[in-house]
Amino acid sequence: MISRRSLILAGAFLPISNVLAQTCGTLTAPQTEGPFFKTNTPQRVSFTNVPNLFVTGQVLSRDCKPVKGALLDFWHADEQGEYDNRGFRYRGHQFADADGRYRLETIVPAEYPGRARHIHVKVQPPGGRILTTQLYFPSQPGNARDGLFREELVMQMKDRSQGAFNFIVGA
């Protein structure tokens, strides 16, 4: 039989254990890389001389710590919904800064048949596993038609040109 004193003492430690177990939430959901991924992309933050979309955010560990030096590899379709499979147009990689931050300067990619407007990304913490996923735009008609669309991968848009997304990755 559990005494009242034991129960009170056990309850006193619950807040401490909750603080110790604090997380940033669920790991970012993985998604298919699709058929258009290419290796050896150039290292760059800007995909175009005239960007109309700026995506920023952080790469964070499960315990909310910035992941310094995480590799982020982005690629997406062009203005007509086509991927450049011969070169590196709208493709590139970068590394998160000391605070886990990244910034991508690009265009708003077009939709193409069967797919919502999206940006592909691979995120890899130093020495860690690769997360392959996709970022989506809010309130797009194509979202409802796209079988891969996931609400938890929608960027927060400040306006039509500024999106934000934090990646939560395992080590």
C-alpha cells in the first residue's frame, strides 16, 4: 500500500522531470526525396539574382538546442513547374550557422500536375542521420489535391515573400 507521504513526495518531483524532459516537439516529418534529387549541388544561399521568396529558420535538436553546422540541401521546380535535371538551377546546399539558422533566397516554385507548390530539403546534423522532407505553402489550392501534402510541413508565411520553418532533427 502506498502511503500518503510517498505519494506527496513522488508528486513533488513531477515538475522537475517534466523540465528535464522538455522537447521542441515532434521530429520534423520525413517525406520522399522524389525523382529529381541530385548530389554535388553548389554551396549557396541564393538561387537567383532576383529572389521573390526568403525562407528562414533554425535546425534544432529534440531538446531545443541549435544544431551548428547542419547541412541543408534544397531543390525545387522552376516558374513552369519543371526541375533542372542537367544543371543546378534552383538547387544548392548550405550549412546552419552557430545558432542553427539558415536562410534561403529563391523564387516561389510553380505547381505541376499532381503536386502542390513545395520545396524539397535534406537536413543532416554533423555526424547524424539525414532527414529528407518537403516544405509546403499555406492556403494553396493544390494542397488538397496532393496526396503527399502534410499540414505539419507548412511554412509560416509573414507575407507572400517571407516564409519560416524550424527543422527538429534527431542526432
